[in-house]
Amino acid sequence: MPKDNLTDAEKIIAEATQLTTENLKLPPQTIPATPTDSVSTRADSQTSFEVGYVTSTRNYLLLLNGLPTVRINEIIANKDGTRALVTGLQENLIESLLLDDAIVAPNEQFFKTGKQLGVEVGDHLLSRVINPLGLPIDGKMKFPTTNRTAETNKIATGIKSRQFIKTQFITGITTVDMLIPLAHGQRELVMGAARSGKTGFIIDLIVNQGKKSSVVSRQSSESLKADSEASLKTESSSQTIVIYALIGKPLTEIRRLVDILTVNHALEYTCVIAASSSDPASMVLVTPAVAFSVAEYFQSKGRDVLLILDDMGLHAKYYREISLLSNKAPGRESYPGDIFSIHAALVERAGKFKSEYGGGSITCLPVIETPSNDYASFIPTNLMAMTDGHLMFDYEIYHRGFRPAINVALSVSRVGRQTQSIVQKQLADHVKSILAQSKRLETLSRFGSEVSEETRQLLNQGTQIESILAQDNLVSMELPVQIILLGLIFTTFLTSKPADFLEINKSKIIEYLRTHVNLNDFLAKITPLTDEKQLAPLLEPLIPQLEKLTAASPEK
């Protein structure tokens, strides 16, 4: 048929057909694609010649027509190599987010790459800093090619893959290990206002994982030397792996945190996955899912993994921005209606797993910054509802100089207590009760009223407990040492001592316990005890030596 006799619609179809058959006569491998070391390949030669046209752009959001067989989470690219991630399929349009910082104009062509968003996983990721596409951004050597790629849109496994949580996650921080314990496989929210000590706590937590996972006495006795060497040989296999996801942080903050981990030799067992505030919003959006994929690789090898998502509040804000650009109906605080399910689907991937599912565990700590101790806003309450407890960091406690600035009264752990021994539970309940009473009586005593001897003793105990719980940054405390220190509060050793006694002598006592007490044996002795009162007889033999040690202490 002569071209002049065609209708306008027939002319458009003929031109599109000519472009497809003439301009795109390329072998599949020459179609512009993303780097092969950052995505998983699902090549499909039958769809290699599909093309889509950009109909409109909204900043980094693209709407395209065409690509009839494209799927969610697939990567598409134009002839310049600019990549986009397919995030939505409408009736006649495809919604995608740019993965590169580029300008795309309407009518530009995008092609299928046949690749799903994923990351190549392996032990080579440890001690490295990568972006959400799995590419190194730390200036070090390139990664070796591996045959294992983890996709990011994995659905959490069901309850049949889960194991009962019964192992305590030792943080080396007395307040957490004794009063608000964590467990391997638990999901615990870390929340608080800006500059309330959350980041310092996270750094301490990561650095402390580099210490021996099993408590080994520091005695110089030759009889323990062989056991210590055997413990060191197995340490590498029991080392907790840390995945630290930095979500939407400034580049300067990312560099600072990586430098701190490097100086403290914590990067050796850590993989940092960073999407900065200057990266495209799509990179920030997929960061938590990529972090979980990397964590699941190590978990499948039977390793215990600590996964930190910092900051999920920023992640929610980026998702809100993308949703508003997509014309999704806004809900409370303008967040989309599916924000809860997005976050819940992520944290559900954490847990303690059975051996047939790889064994190991993923302990997840989402972090969120709350405005001025306002814990009742939408996203914080959502995260509180989908986790197994929360650590509440208090701005006022932090600026009084107390570290860690955790508000014990407002913090909770719904799973960790079941991993503690009976004596630990009873001792923790006793300590928390005294702390609460001493806080109340301290307020009343400020009005100048006289206090009884019993009240004075209670206030004295409250001060001593706070001295024990106070812990400087980058200082780790063994679990048996924590139990002994808190147990001494209720023995004759401390009942007659002034309130500032522990503040002066705490470091001496700790060093003595580490060098002269077999901490492994002590922990083994208290585990089967069924009453807190049975702890005192085990501590009595230590008192004479501690009295001698502290007798020459100078008075304040």
C-alpha cells in the first residue's frame, strides 16, 4: 500500500516497525546493559528486542510505554547505559526509578536487560564498603567474580524454617546484657532523638563483636593456657558477622563511621552497605533489602549475623517522596498506605533458623531518629509494633553525661529474657526495682525532708547501681563481670560503703576479676541456680581480697 494512503495510526506503527527491524538489528549481547557484577542474570533471547518509550519524567521517576514482558524489580537501560529499576506495572504504563544520576527526556528508548536487581555475595564482601548494587565504593580492588547472586525481593521464609530463640546475644554493655537483654535472631528497635547516643551505641556494639565471643579468663595460670589457645582457634568460625546498612546518610558521616570501624579493627568482620543522601532515591530505597540479602548469605552458612539498618526513618521519607511522585494516595503524615507492610516484610526476614535452612541467625536492629523524644509519631510506632522490643535513648540522660543514655524504664525486650538464667532474671528485676524506687525517693528528698536509714540505704544502692551501669564508649564488659558487680550490691562488701565508693574503685575491681577469677567457671556455677539468694555465697570468697584491694583507696 502506498505510504500516502496510510492513516496516521498506520504510519506510526510502520515507523516503529522499521525502527525495530532496521535500527535494532543487534545481537542480544550488544544491547546496552548494566554491569554484570552488580545484578543477577535472567537472559531471555526471545525478549531481547523489546523496546519501551519514555512518555513522561518526574525527576527520577520514569513512565514508559512498551516492554510488554518486563517484570517488577527488573533493570532496564537506554543506549547510553543509564539504568532504571522497574517498580510498578500499570495497565498501559511502566513505572521505573533511575539508578543513575542522569537526565532522561521523553521519547527516549529503554531496553530489557533480562536482569533482576541483586548482588553477588561471598566472603569477599567482609571489610569492604559497597553500594546497593554490590559495587565497591571504598577505592580498593575489584571483587572477584562469583557464581552466587542473591536477589533482593526475597520473601521471608515461614515458621517451619524458624528455631526457638534461646541464645543470648552478648553486647558487652551492662545495661543491655543484664536489664534489657537481646537474643540471637531478635528484632530490636533502637530509637531516640538526635544526639542521644544512638550512633555511639551502634559503634560500641559492632566493635565489641570483635572481642572473644566466649568468655575466657585472663588468668596467667599455665593450666588455662591450652584452653585459651584452643578457644582462639575456634574464634574465627564463631565470629559474629556484622552488616551495617547506612541509609540516606551524608557522605561525610559515612566516611567518619567507616574510619572509626577501621581504626578499631571492626571492619574486618563487617560489610558496610551505603547509600548516601546524594545518591538517587532508588538506591536509598533498595538498601535495606540488599543488606538483608547479604545477611542471608552468611546466615545460610551457619553464621550469626548482626544487621543494623540506620536509619529506617530516612528510608520511610524517601519512600514517601517516591510514592507522592507516583501519585499514590497519601495516608497519615502523607506516607503511603503500604509503608507498614514494606517495613514488616523486611524485618520478618530476621530470625533464628533451623539447620536444614542453613542454621545461623540474623539479629536485626532497625534504627530511627525521633523528633524531641516524640515516640508516638507514625513511623516509630509502626516499627515498635513489628519488632520484639526497643531501646529508648534519652536526650536528657545523654546530656547529663551518662553513657549509654538508655532509658531503662521505657525500654523493653520481649524475647531476650527467655535466654537468661533464672539468677540473671531475678537479679535484673531486683536492680530495676531499686533503680525505680531510688529515682522516686531522690525526687522527694530534694524538698529537704529528713530521710530514714532505710531510705538512705536505698538511695545509696541506686547510686552504686548507676556507677556500675555507666560505661564509656569502646569499653566492653564480660557477662560474668556484670553479674558479679551487680551481685556485690547486695553483699556486705558494698552495703557499708559510701555512694561514691564504686565510682572510685570500679576499674580496680574489674581488673581484679578479669585476672584472678575464672570467669568461665563462675558462669557455669550460676547457670543452674534457681534463686538469686544462692548467688551471695558464691561471691563471699571474693570479699576479703576486694577489701584489701580497695582499702588504700583515697577518699574523694
